[in-house]
Amino acid sequence: MQAILYWLMDGLARWVMHCSSSRVAWHQSLLSGLAIMALVTASASTPASATASASATATATATAGAHAGEERRQDFVQTFWSTKAGAPAEIVDMVQGPGGALWMASADGLIRFDGNRFERINLYPDGDTAPQNLSSVLVTPDMDVWVAFRGGGVALYRPGARSVTHFGGTAGLPDIRVVKLRFFAGSIWAASMQGLYRFDPQVDQTRWHLVAHAQGLPASVARLELDRHGALLVQGRRDRQWWRLRQPDGRAEAIPGIGAGETLAQDASGAWWLLQDAQRLALRRPDGTRAQWRLDSPINGDTLVDRRGGLWGLSLNGTVFHVPALGSAASGQRLSMEDFPIGRALGDAVPFSVLEDRLGQIWVGSTSGLIRFALPTAHRAAPYGVGGGGALVPAAAGGVWATRTGAPVTRWTTDGGTAAMPLSAADMANLGASLLVDRQGELWLGGFGAAWHQAALTPGSSHSPGSALRAVSLPPEAQRRHVQALADLPDGSMWMSIGGQGVWRQGPNGWTRSTDPGLQGNALVMTPTRTGIAVGFAEQGVAVITSEGVRVLPPADLPRGRILAIHERGPHLWIAGDGGVSLWREGAMHRLRTTGDFQLGMVTGVAEAPNGDLWLNEVKGLVLVPHAEIERLRQAPDSPLHPLRFGSFDGISGTLNPFRQFPSLAMDGQGHLWISRGYNLFWVDPAELARMRPAMLPSVVELMDETGPRHQRDGRALVTSGALVKVEFSAPELARADSLRFRALLTGRDATWRDIGNSRQVAYSGLQPGRYELLLQAAGLRQGWDEVKTQTLVVIEVPRRWYQTWWFRVLVGLLAGVLLALLYRHRLRLEVGRAQRRLSARLNIQLGERERMAKVLHDNLLQGTLGVGLKVSAGIRRLPLGDPVRTRLEQALLDVERIVQDTRDHLNALRGLDGGLLLGAAILQALEARGDVDAGLVDVDESAPARELRPGVAAEMRNIAVEALRQVLQLAPQRPGPLRVKLFISYDKAGLWVRVRDFGEVAADASGISRLRESAALLGADIDWRRGDSGTEVAVFLKASLAYPS
């Protein structure tokens, strides 16, 4: 609703500023009324939303932090976390651990709160559905967390190991509720209706022991506390008497001066605050004196004395009471109490427990959530009242001058002093638009159709306003117009902006409107600079007036919308407006960019402190950009910054006026910041507001991968895979959770630290198997990274999946090798097939040619030779027998017949096998045709069925076999005894085998074997010759790819 009203008012304001000169006074009344309505609406609204998330593992978290509801009550800022915002119900006990976090015992179980999220610790991680309703919680110095169950029993939770150990009746505890746990003298002490029990881990780590009544302790215990000296205080349930135990094995003693039934609390001085009944408060001082007061309202719950000496008490009617430090309050008086009803924010809530943390904040646990009380850092000077805040300028005598509609201009100081300028009621009705202290220290005011000037301020005066204001003569164009801004040049000339009428200069003859093109817009702000005046316009523009003329700054990277504030510091300008802040430095404009979800809205005031910090009065609060961030901006203009926003928690409330009264932020001569927001004027000490507070060590809340949360133990987590690993973490910061900044470094993945701002989550994807170390660091308010010396280490182990193991890789390699071999074999077959087809084609051509040549030779040469031989034979027969000539001719004819037979054999070889004979028969036929050996000595063993051979292969194998047989048979006469020669022919899948074996001791001719090898090599066959006791064997093998057709 507030955002909608602001948007409507902003649009209406722009329309009014651009209206024609026919404006009337009702415009001002309308705008003032809308502004008042918006401020009232914003002040009444109390956002209290939050997001929550749950987990199936041992923890569950709910985000609160900045989403908690806040309101300011007297001197305390209250912050509420309801159960809807993730807070637990029925918070009956609280304690702050050594790490800074709050641990709560509640109806929802054990809860850890770090200022940003509520984390539920599952005390039955094995899946047991037993109730986890708790009655007390204790955190030891070594970070062990002890809890007591309302149904009986105690549990020990170790956060580092995330382990839970339960103790019940078998461990020596009673089967009834333990009402309180305390750590005393190195042991854990538990109070119950059946007495006081002690657990000493140095003696027995498994059992609890009942403290003997001989020590003077009551048999039934109602309360258990510790005094400021560390002694154990025990209150009996029956007699309500308090006893003190100084040593764990000593004897208890009654506390002197404290009556039975009194509720007691001890302050830092050692004095006892005693609540004698619900409305009688007594104080027993260390010197033994007593004082007593009557309370306005009853306190019937827990009590606490804070470090400031104030008493906090809880009432079952849903109210938290605060009694400030008594000071000089006389004994017997009725004390007034500050009451804080919590039901308005948390419903029908009943407060149960109260705690003061190490920062002095008060925490109250209730049935419906958690409440925090904190002293604000900002000081409210005074409420403005009707009309709202106005413009601010530093006063020469200290403090600031401030305007407000319908009231005189007033100087405010940090000691509470005020000094108002006297004005008539008519003048005050028109006051409040602009304010200026010029270079001579004189005060100028601009209003509706009027302006005033105080020429002589009283120097050094704290409260005196000096001489009265006098009206300034204005041009007719200023009638019914706002004097929106005033400024002076170093030469003393005065300039002003009139709404809708441009920029004017005061000269000897009065005011003159500037005709410079750079000053023709609607100027909203004018800021004196060292050399001139910086002017900001409603149309997103800035111009600088100097004695040399007007210079318009480039519009690129200027804040969007109206320019509402300009601040000079040294050689640079800060320019702010509707769309954030920009820096003009060394002739270049740089837009301020922020990280994460931090977005700068409308800014109406800018101040740079002497230490370089930049302060902005922004729509959502007071924003600090630390000096270190500004230096980073100067080195890298596009780098995102990490600002910090202060708001209602720090005591700064109210909204900005979106129309006029700029600037709304000023820094006085003592370094105090003054802030105008809504109906309030605040001042803060920047050193106090932004005091450096180191961050605590981050802790991992949950580690998840793509399958869900993963169990972690002793800082080590095993994930299922590295596809996506997400780590949620946090660091305790109970005052300003939004001030924390985090960064992460994953060894083996990140080269440098990864800055993640205020986010409490980091994610990585695509992690390869291996061991990774995740380092986490947190930096607090104004703490630089170079000042952070500690870090959290989380070991993340990414296992190898089955497809990432060595055996799988070996298997894949083998399969790949087999596949490549099969592919190679297939390719080889294709290549062999193509080669064989080419060879077959060539062989066919060669066989055809050989057949033709053989036919020609046979028909011509042989037949012709035979014819000649017959003629010679006929002639020889005419010669007488015994004639030497006849004898030589007959021998010549025999030689011719032998040559003709050899030629016929070769011709037959050229033609191939005759008549489709089997290879064995063809070999014998060729052997017989030679006629020089006895073919009858050869036995043929040819396997069946015979396979078809490639063209030319049969003839070549026949010739090789014939030659091998001839080698054996020609040597037969040299061997005694009968000769047996065997010819083996085998058509195997691997190839064709032809073997010749003689079963005797015939020595083959070495030259003949060499010729056989040459013939086999030409065919591509392998030949082997072996001789042994059983005879000689010649074996010829031709591979199937060469022997058989495909």
C-alpha cells in the first residue's frame, strides 16, 4: 500500500511541477494532505512476512532476518519473529552459545537462531517419531548442547559431529521432567521434582548421579540459577528456600537476607533484586542494606537484570515489563514501569523466557514467537509535528538549520537545544521549500511565493537565532510559485530556482531570468561548489554554473528521473535522485551499482564524511557506502558495491518527502549526521552507528547435491555426484544480520575468492571426481577481508561413478579395441575383395590371352613341327639301316618329340585344368604327361568335398605339386627298398593345403626346393620343407582369401 501511495504521489508531484502558470494555493494544500496521508500509512504499517523452508534431514530452517516485523517503543526498538516467519512456538528457555547463536528449547524442539534463520535440530535423526517438546537448554564452553525433554530424559547434541546421545532412566535420571539445566564446575546439573542430578564426564560418561541430601540440598528442586561468582543457586520446591553451592562436593548454605518464595536476580554490582510477590520489588545491596518499592503492574514470570541496571519481568497476561535503573528512586515509592504488550504483533502470546545477549539486547521467548528489544543508535531530536520534515543545512554555530511546513526555521543541536527564527503566521504558512547558508555564513530561506534572508548570524551562539529574518524582493513570476532552490557563486552573486519559471540571478537591478540553454529546465536543487553552483533538474539533467558560463554534464549514467541532491567533496560530485546515485569525477560519470538484492531507490540527501564514507538518505533507510568500497569504485568504476542500510532497528523511521525540502541529510561541524524523514528529525554519530563488529566463524547449515541433502560429519561430506553441489551456511549476528558479507573458495575449482555478498548459499556444478576443500569466510560491519583471519573448512568428496572407475575405462578400452579390430577386419575384407576382383579380372584377361597363345602355338607351331617331323621320318626310312646319318636324324627326331611333349605340357598349363578334373587327378595327369617319372608310385588323398579354386590357382598349385613329386620320384633309384609317396590335398576353411610325403629317407634337391619357394611366393602361398625319421615332407599352404573365390 505504501509503495502504491508513493507512486501516485510521485506522479502527481511531477504533474504539478509542470503545470502552467495558472497554479493556485490549493495545489500546495492537496500535496501536503497526500504527503501526510502517506506518512501516516507508512508509520502504521508493520510488515511481518517471512519465507520458510523445511528439510527431511536432521535440520530444518526458516528465513527471518529483514522480514521480521519492527516497531519503536520509547527507547527500545522491538523486532518480532512470529511462528509464521519461522520462529518456534512455546520458547521456554534460551541461551547464547560461545559461537554467538541463540539456542532455544521449545515445543518444536531444539532451535538454533543466528539472527537470519531458524534452524531446527532433529534430536531423533534415526527416524524415531518421539515428541521433541523441550523444557530447558544448555550450551557448554566446548559447544556441547544439552537439552531436557518435558516428558523426561536429557539429550546431548554435538554440532561438530551432528551426533545425538540420549540419557534416560537407565542412565540414572528420573522418569519425570527436568525443569532446568546448568553448567557448574565442569559438570552438568539437572533440577527435577525428585532432586538435583549431576553428570560429570570426567568421572562417568554414561550415568547421572543424584546429589546426596547430606550436602544440604532440597529433595525437590523448583529453580536452578548461577550467581555472578559462578556458584550454583538452588530453590527448593516445597519450602521455596534458596540455597547456594560454592563447590560441587561441598555443603549448601542458605543465602542470607533472601526470604523463602522470593524470585531473585543479581545485577553486575552483586546486588540481589527480589520479587517478593507479583507487585513488590526489593533490592538487597552487597552492604546488606535493603530498599523496597511497589510496582504498578504484576510480574508473575521470569525476571532479568540487564547490564544497565534495568529490571525486565514477564507477565502471563502477554506483557513484557521494564523497570529502568532506579537511580535515586526512594524506597517505598511506587515505580512506574514501561509495558510492552506483545499480543499486538504476535497474537495471544504469553512470554515464557527472557535473555540478555552479549550485545546488551533483550530477547523474550513466547508461545507465538520471539521478540528482541534493542536500544537504537539513532537519536530523535524531536518530532516535527504536523507539516513534516524539511530541508537541512549545517549551522555555523553547530547543529543544523531545519525547515518544516507551517513552523519557523529552527536550529537543532545534539544536546537537545533549539533556536527558532521568529516569523509571522502568514510567513510560516509559506515557509519550508528551500534553505541555504551562503559562503559568508548568512541564512537564506525559500518558500511559497516568498524568500527571506538573515544577514547577520550571531557567531559562536548555541541557541540565539541572531537578527530577525527579512523578506527578499522577488520578481512577479515568483507569485504562487515555490522558490525551490537557492545558491551563491564565489563572486557573491545569488541564484535561485522558481518552480516552472527557470533559474534566476540577482543583480544590481534585481532578479534576471537566465536565458542560457543549459538552465531552461525545472531546477529542483542548487548546491554551491568550490568554483560555482551545481544545478539538478527534474528532467534528469545536471548543469554547473561558473563565472565562465554554464556547462551541462553528459546525461549518460546519471540517475534516472529527477535529480534531488548534489554533494561536492574535493574534486568530485555526488549526484542523487529518483534512480540512485552517480559519481562525477575527472570528467566522467559513474553510476553506483550494488550487489545481490540490494537496490538503491530514491535518494534525497547525500553526505561524504571526512574519512571517505558516503551516507545516503534513501527511501528505505540510511545507507552507508564504506570508504573501502568508494576506493574500489574509483579503481574499477563498473565493480558492484556492498552498501549497508540502517533503518527502524537503528531507530531511523519514517519516509522521505517525495516533493521538496531537499537536501534531507546534512553533516554538522562535529561530524554528526542529521536525517529528516517524515515527521522526525534524527541525529546519529557515524562512528557509533557503523562501529566495526567482526563476524563470527561461518557454519554449514546444509549441504545438498542433485539427489537431496547429504550427511556431513566432522566437516566432511560425501556427495553422490558432482553435477550440482549446493552449500547453505550462516554466521551468528544477532544485531545486524544484513551487515554480514561472505566469500567462498573451492580449491581445485576457484582461482580466487568468490565474493557472494549477503547471500548464505554457494553452488557448484560439473565437479569431477575427487576431494575438494571449500573455504568459507564472513566479514562483519566495516570489517575488511584483510582483517578476517579465520575460515571454515568443508571437505567435499565426489566419488567416481561406475562409468568413471578404472575397470570401466579398461573395459571400454578393450571393447573399443575389439570394435576397431572388427572394423579393421571388415575393411580388410573389403580391400581384399576389391583386390581379388581386380586380380580375377586380370587373371581372366591373362588366361584368355594364354588360351589364345596356346591355341596358336598348338595349331601352328606344334602341328607344323609334327608335320616336318613326319616328313623327316619318311625320308629317314629311305636311308639304309646303320647309316650314321640315319642314326643322327633318328636321335634328332626323338629330341623333337620330347620338345613337342614339353611344349604341349606347357600349353596345357596355360589353358588350365583339363576337363574340370580334380586337383589330384590333374596333378597325376600332368605327372604322367611328363613321362620322366613313374606316376604309379603316387597315392592321392584328396579331402571331399573339393572346393572351387580361383582362376589360375589350380594350375599354379598343380605345377608346384608336380615339381615337388618329380623332386621325390627322380631320387627314388637312390633309395633302397620299396618307395611309397603320398599326395595329400585338403580344402580347409583357413586355406588350401597340398602335402607331398615319401615315408623314406629321400634327400630333396636344394636347388629344386628353391625353385618351389619362388613359385609359391609368386602365388602368395607358404611352403615348408621338413625331413625327419619318417621321411621327407613338402607342404604348401595358400590362404582361403587367395585360394577360394569370394
